[in-house]
Amino acid sequence: MAYVEISDFGNLVIVPDDGDPGDDKTTTFVQTDWNYPGIASAMGWSPCYCGATDGTIDCEHRKATTMINESYDFIVGHEFESFGALDDYLPESESEHEQENKLYEYHKLQSAKR
């Protein structure tokens, strides 16, 4: 699970639970408002009852600018709350195979030093 933290200048950082908001290898920095509706939707917000928009384009009932602003307000209102769907926004961690390769290379270098 992950949560959103509001950083300096109102930008968003998506942080894994028990993660470090300053670790750019495990977090996602979001600085464009175009992404707010998708993130807010992952947290339970809905752009319009009609279902015809994702919040980034106008629908028959609402303007995109209104939905983008509302989605940001929704995110701010739920700062530091954990949501499983926010995991999709986090960078992928190293695979087990990549970790094994690094460990192998480390041991190989240690053996060469002896």
C-alpha cells in the first residue's frame, strides 16, 4: 500500500507505506495536475456521476478544470492515508533475478580481492 504526501510547492509524492518520501528510487514525484484525477480516482474519488470522463476532459455535466481542481482537493484531504491502488504509481522494484545477479557480482568481486 502507499500514500500521498504533499511536497513543497503543492506537488505530490506517492510513497510506499513505511517508505522514505525523499527516496526517489521508491517514490513517485507528481508535478503535473493532469495526473491528479487518476490518482484521486485510485483513492476513491469520482469525477462525474455520468462515468463519461476520467476527469481530464470535459463531459456534458462538468468542466475538466473543475474536476482537476476537485481531485487535487480530494487528494489533499486524504494525505497520508494508505490506498492499495496507489501501488500502481510506484516505480517497479528490482526483480528477484536482478537482486541475485547483484549478489553474485558482489561475491565475485570479494573473491577476486582475496
